[in-house]
Amino acid sequence: MQIAFVLYDGFTALDITGPHDVLNALPHTEPVFVAEQAGPVANESRSLSLVADRSLAEVTSPEIVVVPGGLGTRALLEHEPLLSWLREVHETTTWTTSVCTGSLLLAAAGLLDGVRATTHWLAREQLAALGAEVVAERVVEDGRIMTGAGVSSGIDMALTLVKRMYGEEAAEAVQLGIEYDPAPPVDSGSPDRARPEIVAAVTTIFQASEKEFVASVTAA
Amino acid sequence: MQIAFVLYDGFTALDITGPHDVLNALPHTEPVFVAEQAGPVANESRSLSLVADRSLAEVTSPEIVVVPGGLGTRALLEHEPLLSWLREVHETTTWTTSVCTGSLLLAAAGLLDGVRATTHWLAREQLAALGAEVVAERVVEDGRIMTGAGVSSGIDMALTLVKRMYGEEAAEAVQLGIEYDPAPPVDSGSPDRARPEIVAAVTTIFQASEKEFVASVTAA
């Protein structure tokens, strides 16, 4: 089972490695990291690079596609090489999935028109504007499309995928293997539960980061 | 604040990207991926490569060190280039940390003698044999050393570090930023709660993977 993990300039590392480490625990998988061109691809803060094994052109019929989010998504909403590839492979995938703002790319490719989907809480309006029926849940399934909310939700999204494909015991085994027994030291994981001043601060920081990232790629 | 993320042949991706995406959200950080030699470093299943920016020799006084786990740890328990480096940088770090079986490397370097520490549930005996006082908790702090349990615990470990260094509000902001609001679709994250047959299956799979990995590096 070939699983295409999509990379692009400005992805978020945990968005893609979370699902990878979950799905890669399954037997008989062939994970492949794919980007417009093969080679190292930098994350949104240019603090790490993951290597793309193959170019988009070399991966034509993956059974699962995982599209991570990241500040880089905003520069790709009209970027046909990636959007056309997503449209084409989606015709034959078993599952097309995304994490965080990766769903903006699925939507920009036209795959989420009227489809129930989620994204990072700060990008919900943007996702709705791109045609999706936005649902404020952590993992959302609609037909062959499964989307996860912000960053760390990719772990839950991928475990949900394992459960749907291979059953409860398989999901339990993978969860135990990665010892996914969350115990955050604070309780502020969603905008509904976080203190208003924390929500405001994070909103400000993200908007500034987005502006800075867009400026950096425009200048390049 | 320089944060050294250590890479070696056979690391686990989520072990290192979890803490990275948490710590990298802080202002004024200088993350650096470091390995014996700079360049791409393959994970334990050879399914992805992260790029090391610098060699160990080039990073001499990081303020934080994060050592991931992975099947590759077993081949490094007497590997002086890495162990000496860990000993040397630990003299001046503010925090020396590990995730999963990364603590085996800290222990092999002599940094956990009589120190309270944790690891992946399948490696607890091995960690005790290396001199640590093993505690079956998700995040364990002892002096300047903080260790996390298996794989995904790196997220909780790093959030705990943020809380200790910058306070509760900072940890809350980072948690909200990565939308860490876990909702696993099954409840099997620890060996205490998982069904015995799942514990047995995962134990068998890990032992086989370990054997296979060791054989592959020995053959290379």
C-alpha cells in the first residue's frame, strides 16, 4: 500500500511525521515522501528539512495521500502543479487526507466543494471560503476524504484511518506502540477551552508569522 | 537559545519533531539538527530522512539538548563519538532531555546514574540495567534532566519544559497553537490500560523490528 506524504516549502513537521509514524507502523506499507521536486524541503520556520524521495510526476497512483498544513499553504492556493496532482491522484486513492491547513490545499484543488472537513481553528473561515462545509471537530470523515484539525491532530486522524481500514485492534496496537497516552501539563488545546487572552495572543502571533512567511517567499 | 536536536541512523521521526514543533514555537530560539556528520539521516524504517544541519563537533554549547529514541539506539550504546558529545554538552546545558529510548543513550553516556528517568514501556528494564532509577511516568524531571516515555510523549515532555522555563501561559499558548487537544479513537495508550493480547502483540512486533534493524546495520 503506497502512502504519499506530500511536502512543500513551508510545511509543518509534526503535521506529517505524526501520521507517518502511525501509518508506517502498519505492515506492507510503502511510504513515499513526495514534492514538486525530489530533495530536501524546508519547513515553515526553515528550522528543519525533510527529504522528498520523489517528484510529484513520479507518484501517480498512491492509495493514501497525506497533505500536511503549514504557513506555506497560503502561497500554493493557485499553484497548479500541486493542485492538479492532488486532483489527479484523488481519482484513484482509497483515502485522501490532510492535517491542519493541508485542507486548504485540498479545497483549492476543488476536492472539498460541499464536503464536510476541518482545519486549524485559525483557518476555519478561510476553508469555508474555499467551498468546504467546515466542521469544528478534531477528525472529520466524508466519503474518501479525512481531514484533521490543527498540527497534532494528525496523530488522531491517522489512528482513525487505521481503525477504519484495519479495525479497532490494529489502532490499539499502533497507539500502544507510540505510547499515545496524552498528558499535557496545561489544558488549553482548543479555542473553546483556552483563556480568551491566550486565544488572542496566539491569533496575533500566527497572523504575524503568516505575514512574515508570505513576505519571505515573495521576496525570494 | 540554541536547541540541539540530535539525529542518528535509526531515530523515530515523531520523537524529535514533536518536541521541535513545541519548542520552536518559542521566540528567540535557534534550533539546530545535529548528527555525527551533517547531511540527511534516515529514520528507523528508512522511510524518511531529516537533514542534520551540523556535525556534533560544530555544536559545543547548546542550551537545550533533545535526544530522540528509535531502534537505532541499540547500536549506539557504546558509540563514543555520540556518548562523549552528550557528556560534554551536558556540563553546560540548561536542560538535557530525551524521548522514548533516547534515555538509553543518556544512560549509556553515564548521565542517568541514580537519576529518575523514563523511557518507552518496552525498554524500562534496559534503562534500569544502564543505571537509571526508572519511573513509569510520562514525563520525568530530575535536576536538569527531563525524559519522556514512548514516542508521542515528546509533545508532553516539551510542553512541560516550556511550562518550567516560561510559565503556564506560554505552555498554554503553544498547546493552543499546535491544537494539542488529543482525542484518540481507541483507548490503548499505555500497557496498563491496553488489552493483554494487544500488549503481547506489540511486544512481539517490536522485538522482531529490533532484531531486523540490528541485523540490517550489522550487515551494512
